[in-house]
Amino acid sequence: MTRMAIVSSYSESCGNATFTKVLHDTISQYSKYQVEVVELDLVLLQSINGSIRIAAARHIEELCSRLVTFDYVNIQLEAGLYGTLPNDIVRRLRKLMRANPNTSVTLHSPRLVPNPTSSRSAIKQLLSLQIKAALKNLMSDYHANIHNRLNRKIVREVAQSGHAAIVHTARARRQIKSLYNYDNVYVHPLRLVPDEFQ
């Protein structure tokens, strides 16, 4: 029987865990795949304490050794599941993606293009010599776009690996194609209600 792993949060109270439960149950019911959730330990992964981050690195290595044994792997990617510090997140995802060549990555929030509003305001303030307000706006913009920069690094990793990317909207697919010239992207609209639901 063909074995598939889904890497995600699972026995937690969060949207990804709920989505993964529906995905697991649907694949089990409607396909011939034997599907198993390879659960992330969020307590370890989301800590910024040095000794706990070492334990988190061991946890990732253990997950990688398990992923090698599957025919297919799907990584559910909401960046915060894999850590708090951006470099930890990218490093951990890179290891997980390299563990099995038959990997797909579901990008739940691939926000790649920053909102230009703060930058525009800062430029106008600089031109009118409102230096303090402009610097405040620029710093605010920098912090607001940390997620965009992290997402761009992650999508670049997915594209360089050649793994299939799964997104929930055609817009996300178009952005990945235009920004990274990467076409191995599939749209699976997010829908968690049965057909007869009213």
C-alpha cells in the first residue's frame, strides 16, 4: 500500500490541526493511500530558549528520519508552526523538504507582496522634511513586512527544491509564477464544509 505522511500540527486546537484532520480523514476515506500525520511538537518548535531550540533541532531530525520511509510527504506550511525566529523556520523547513524527494508543500498564507501604504506615506513625509514621522513609518513598515520577507524565503526554498506547491487561490499561484517563474503550483481551494451544508 502507498504510504503518505502529512507534516502538521494535529492534536492542538488550531486551524491547521483542524484542516489536517479533515485532510487525513478525506484521504483515508476516498483514496487507497495509507495516510499518517507526522505531528509537529509546537511547544519545542515555537520556543526561543536556547536549550529548547536544541531539543527542537533534534525533533526535526527525528521527523526527517521518519519522512524518508514514506512514498509521499505533504508539509502543511503555516510559518509559525515551525518556529518563532525566521532563521529557525527556514532552516527547519529546508531540512524537512530535503528529507523526501516526493514532497509537496501546502502554503496556507503565502503573502509575498508587501502593502506599499506605509512606504508611500514615509516618502511623502521625507519630501516634506518630516524626518521623525517618516522614520517611524519606515520602521513600522519594516516590522509589518517581516512575514512577507519570510514567506518569500520559504517560497524560494520550495521553488529551488522543485517540490510541488499547493495554494488555496489562483491569485497566490499567479504571484508565485510571476515572482519566481515557478509553475509547479496547484490550486486546492479551501473548503471544509460538506456539499449539503446550509
